[in-house]
Amino acid sequence: MSYVKTRTYLGKALNINNGQITASEDLVIDCDYTGSEINAGTNTVVVGLNCTVNANITAGVVEVIGTYNGNINASHSIYMANTAVVNGNVQAPLIRIEKHTRFQGQITYI
């Protein structure tokens, strides 16, 4: 029987300081996270299916597949999957909300 370990990486492109995450690459969050802010500049942030994220997000593209509580400011687009639960205000030039998404908040197109 072979044993395969899984690994989690926090790379050079990620800075975590007092509840604030700064990423200089695309960021996929597949764990529960509570903080004040996630800033990925013009990169992509994905909130994974089986997690809950509580923080404001600033990024180029934001994709929510799981549960998200906070405000989103995206310079390019926001996508909410049919499995998403989103509580917060969202702002982007392009916002796509799939059927069956649970969304509570205000939408602002910029």
C-alpha cells in the first residue's frame, strides 16, 4: 500500500498580514477564511465550492462557487456559479449570475 501526502503551498506571490491577503498571481481559495481584505490586483480570485470566505475582495476577475460574505470590487468581471451563496455588494463592468445562485446585496456596474 502506498501513501500519498497532499500538500498546501503558500508561495512567494502571497503575502498574509493581519487578516489581509495580497496576491500577485491568481488565487484559488479552497478553505474557510476570515479576514479583512483579499487583494489580487488585476489577477483572478476563485472562492471554491466547499468553503466560506469572509473578507472584501479586490481583483481583476472574481469567481464565486462556494459561500462568500463581503464586498467585491472587480476591474474586469464577477461570476457567481449556481452553487454560490453571496452576501455583499458587488461592483464590476461585467457581472454574471447563474440561475439558482443565492445573492443578497447591491450590484453596481462600473
